[in-house]
Amino acid sequence: MNWRKGVLFAGVLGMVAVPAVFANGLQAQFHLGRFWTNPENEPAESSLMCYPGGVPRNEWSDGSGQQLKRSWLTHTRKHGGSMLTIDWTNELGTLYADAYSYMYRGNDTSSPPRYRLDKPDAFNYLYAVSIQEYMRFPRPKLILVVKSATSATGDTLIDFIFFPGSAGLDQFKYPASGGKGPRPDVIVDPNLVTELKINTVWRYIMGVESIRDVYGYGQTSPHQDYVFTDYKLVNNGISGRTANDHPPSDGATIQNQVINKMLWWHTRHLKDEMANVANQQCGDQEMMYVEPFGAGNHSVMMAWDVDLDDPTSPGPDWGDPIETAFFEGHLAGNAYIVNGPVFASAGPGANYGVDDPAQPAFRTVWQEYGFDFGKTYSPADPAQAREMIADGSLQMDLNVGFRDDARFVNYVGGANIASAIWGYGKLAGPLNLANVRQQGYDMPWLDSLRFVEVMGAGGIDVEEARRIGNAWNTNKLANPGDPASWMSAADIALIQTGRDTAMKACALAYWNFHGQMPANVTATDLAKWGLTGFVTSKPAQYGPFDAPDAPRPPGFLSVRPLNRVGIEVRWGKEAETTPDHDTKVMDFAGYRIYRQTGTRMSPMVLIKQGPASDFAEVAADGAFPAGRVFHDVNVTPGVDYWYAVVAYDDGTQNWELPGHSMESTRWWTWSGYMNKGATAPEYVGVDASAAPGKFMLAQNTPNPFNPTTTIKFSLASSAQTKLVVYSLTGQVVRTLINGQTAAGVHSVVWDGNDNMGRPVASGVYLYRLTSGTNEMVRRMVLVR
């Protein structure tokens, strides 16, 4: 049956029935670098691509498991894998001309089995076998004291439990899981090539096992913008066919089977997860296939936010500026995302380790769920699915966006938008209907194939993006009738440079796996990417996935307010005695402390750094372990704070970029997984008056006030200085000072108006003084 006719008249022909399923598979979070994802053993809401990572959504900000699991701004949503074979015989001896097994919609492991004995023709879902996290060291522990949600005066001790296993129902677990069945204990392997690896295993109906390892890299590493997904497909004959409900059995093993003309493809839904806060939410994603490693050397999908003509959203809106005050001007779509192979087996057997640069052989785009069953735009059966992927009628040209392709006009736009589909299979000839059943891999019994993909992103710095978003909001407010003025040509061009940083991520991934930079990368490119001096040929002793390591992170982070002290931050000393992972030479140099003020959307500001000797050692105190300690006294009573403590090295053991110092990733030891910060106590044991020779922000007078108040502050030295008034949601209200300011005592009056000269409403406001690396925040009350 011709697939076009089948899709066109799907309502007449009917669809293959599928069992009821749910999006509740186990998930694990990969939060190391600027790029975040969440490897899964089911697809819905998982394999999210977050860039930059760590930007919370305000929709789920209650500290619940849902918030911890996937409540982050993301650029794509779901991801699934599909497999087609021909002339397949099941364990009962039944021959099928075409067999199809896929994962795209969610499959809860407690739902009916995917391939049931009582429904032998129901080709649909593969099933998840296992998920396992591996770490080089035990996951750092977080111990936080925050204001109680039920008491205005009491504090709550939050002991984050990072899924030690299936036992216990602790108050907060991270990563969160909506899935059925226990999560295995983390396996600690000190010889792991990266700090974190997540392994997932699935089985396709036809008796092919998919084994995936995910590797990634921390902040300050040149490799922080991507992860690797290393897939191995094994013909072991263990089918997804099972009579059991939960847990699923292994099903039957089909001995000595040969897999014929296997096609295997990935589907990535381009819908973002922005909590409906962004301009043109989901409606202006573009996608094309590009060759980042040079012509003829693999292609990858690239997707990004564009500016489409839309009467409801006039004016340029590249990067999707957010108007909701909570986000402080953040750009929701500040990323060019990439996904595709750096290596693809030329075949099984002797060709397993030979790269086939012509893969992926199939490139297209379709509606939300791709080529699975159950939708009016879906294939009616496995034979139609094979035609849709392999007859060439939907094959996309390189470097042409799907919005510019007339074949896909009816498959774009709206809340669900489109899905990129790229597939693998040995080609026996041109892509046409006559060759459809000749394309694909033949896999002998117990043989394997390997596909290594890069999944990453590039974009402008988060603070530069925030500047652009704030400018867009300010210009829109000031000139509502002139949409063309809301975003400047220079800012548009800056956002579009994200494509180049995505190409940097691809080039580094290629180098990391193959040991050499792609031939199309020049010295000019390296300089532009900040990689002057980069060792372009990886030393022989370092294999695939191995890149220089930052120091290991502190073994714990605890944050608690202490009356007459401020906020105590303490951490473990493990980095001080742990040598570099690759060279076994000590290169630890010191610690850095970062802080966010008032909201997790605020900048992560460096407030203290230095060698270990700069920080006192402290004994254990009840729930708070022994370690190093820092007392943050530059805090404002009643204001919430979040912290991250990292260890940094001296750069001497960096064998790819000599002299480049790296720090342990903040995401190991960041208190921001909790939506509530540590609230500064009412009495802080410091002199709060402004005086010459010190950095200090005094309490405004009068307070409360109407309509004016005076703010005094002092600087120990001349520096670039900002004094800004914020709402409690973190939105800029009034900038009082922004420029070079001399040392000494200063005074400024705020008249109760915002930056547009309009009187602001009664309420509580924050005012923040930043000068160099120093920062203080206080609150004041306007009563009209």
C-alpha cells in the first residue's frame, strides 16, 4: 500500500491499536556542563535539551519531585528510537514480511506489555529493561536549612537524598522519578572515564537490544556544551514479547536469528518547554540538517528559534524574549541545538569499528510523534513506515530549513510543531520506492552495530542574553507602536552567533571521539572559539570520551542561616587530597563560592575565592559534617540566598589546553535544586553603617518611606559600581547608579519611581549594590 494514500485516508483505513500507556518511566538527570539533559528509559518529557542548564520554570517551583525532575527551561521535549526489519520470524515460527518496534510515546512499565501473546500482530512499543547511574565518586550531599513552608518563624532541615536506592521515602529526592519500580543504587567507579555515566537498556520486539551510555563534561571544560550518547545494538534474540504485566519478563529468546534489512532512526520533537512564558511559544522553531565536520562527513540536525511574521507577535523576537517578571529578561530560546552522529558502524562484524561518514542515510521531518502508529498522519502499518523513511520522497536536502520546503508546509506550527527524524541503514542504491526493501543492515546472530551521537547546543552567554531580553522588554514598553525598534540589528546578529558555538561543540565532540579535529576546522576557528593553543591531536594514551578533568567536587555542601553570623556555608575537603584523574599529579589550587540573591533567576556571582588556607576548618555539628567554612555576612535580613562551592585547579595538568584552569561543576554542589533559599537572619553581627575604607550598603532611611528615601553606601576603592532597585520577583525597577564610582561614602535618593519615571506601587523592594566582586542586598518598604 502506498504510504501517501494510507496517511491521506487514515480515518477510513483505521490505525493499528496500541495499548494504554503513561509517561512515567524512570529518569536520571545529566547536570554537569552548560548543556543539560535527562536520559530516560521512556521517551515522553525526557531527553530534554536545556541550554543553558539551571534556569528554573516558575510553573513548578514548590520543591516537589516534579520540579526537581524536569522543571527547567528546555529547547526540545521528547526523543525516541524506531526499528524496522523485514522477513522476521517470531519464537512461534510466524513469519512477518515487515516488523516494527518503536519508542516515542511514554510506556509505563506497569502498563500492558508492548508485544502480547494475545495480540501477536500488535507491533508497537519496545520496552525498558534497566537504567543505571555510574559516578566516579559518591554524589555530593546537600544539607539545607530553609524557612518552613508551614511556619513563619521555624526552619526546616532539608537533607537531599540523591536516590541511594529503592528504600525510604525522604522529603526530597533528586533526580526525581515518576516511574514504577526501584531505582538501582548508584555504582561508584573511580576509574570511570568521565565523572558521570548513565546507562539505559531497551529491547525491541524483534530481539535486538539497545544499550546506551551517556557521557558528559563539567562547567569550565571546553566540552561543557555537549554530551555523548553511545549506542550499541545487539542481535541477542531476546524479544519484547511477554505475557506478564509488571515487571516485564525477558520474553522468549529467538535462537540463531538473522535480522534482515534493519533500519533504525531517531525522532526528536522540536517543542520546547517554556511554561508558556515566551514570545511565540513553540511557534517559530526552525530545523535543518548540516555537516559540521565537513562535506560528506556525517550530518546532524540543528534547530533554533527564528523570527516569523505573526500578527500576534509583531517585531523581531529572536531568542524568544520572556515578558514574565520572574525571568528577569531571560531569553527562552537562546540556543542552537544539535543532535547526530560522530560515528556510525559501516556494518556488523568486521565493519563494526569502521566509520560510515554517509550516515545518517535518512533525513526528514514529520509531525509530533514521527512515524509511530495511532495518529491521523501516521503510517498504517510497518510496510508504510518503511516507505516513509526510505523511499526518498521525504528526504531533506542539506542546509535547507524545513519551513522553506513545500512538502512540510502542513506539518509545522502550532503547539506541537514538528519532529526531526534521522535514520541509519546500509544503502543498496538510490532512495526510491523500488529499493525500499533493499536498504538496511543485515545483522547475524549475536552481532552488533554502534552509533555514537553528539547532543549539544551553542548560544550567547546567559548574562548577555539577559541584557538583550531586558532591552527588548524596555523598548516594547517605551515604544509599543514601533515593534521594529524592540530588538536592535546588533543584538539579532549576536543571538545568531549561537550557530557558530554549536559548531564548536560538534568539533570538540569529533576530536574527543576520533582524536583529531575535523579537517574543516582551522586555526582561525580555534582562535574564534577561545581555543588558541588547543592540542588538535589527542595524545595516544587518552581514548574516546577522555578529556582533562577538573578537581573532584566537595563531598557535601551545607547552607544554613545563623543569628549574629549571617549564612554559614560549609563543604567537604575531598578535593585537597585527590590528584588529577588522568595524570595522578596534585593540581588542586583552591575554592570558589558563588551566590544568587533574592531569586534563582539572579546572576550567580563569585563572592569569595582563594586557597584552602583562606577558609577555616570546622568540626562536625549535628547534621552538619566537618569541613571548611565560610560565613557570609554581606546579606540582607529576610532575603533568600543560594550558593555553590567549587574546587579549582592550577591548570598544570590540562593536557588539551595547557595552562587552562578548570573548576568542579557547580551543579554537583548547588543549593538551587531547592526553590527556597537560605533566608538571612534578622541580626547579623557586623557594623551596618557606611564608612570610609570599607564596602558597605547601609539600611535606607527613612524605612518605611513615602515617597522618597536615602540610601548610603561606602566603597573601599574606586570601581565599576551598580545600585539597582528590584521587585521581590527579581524584576529591575530602577537603576540608581551604573558607572565608575570613587572610594568613600556616597548617598543617593530614590524618589519611588521606576526607570520610566512612573510611581511604583506600595510594597517591599530590594536594593542591590555591586562593586567589583563585592555585593550586598537589603530590603526596604514603600508605603503610599
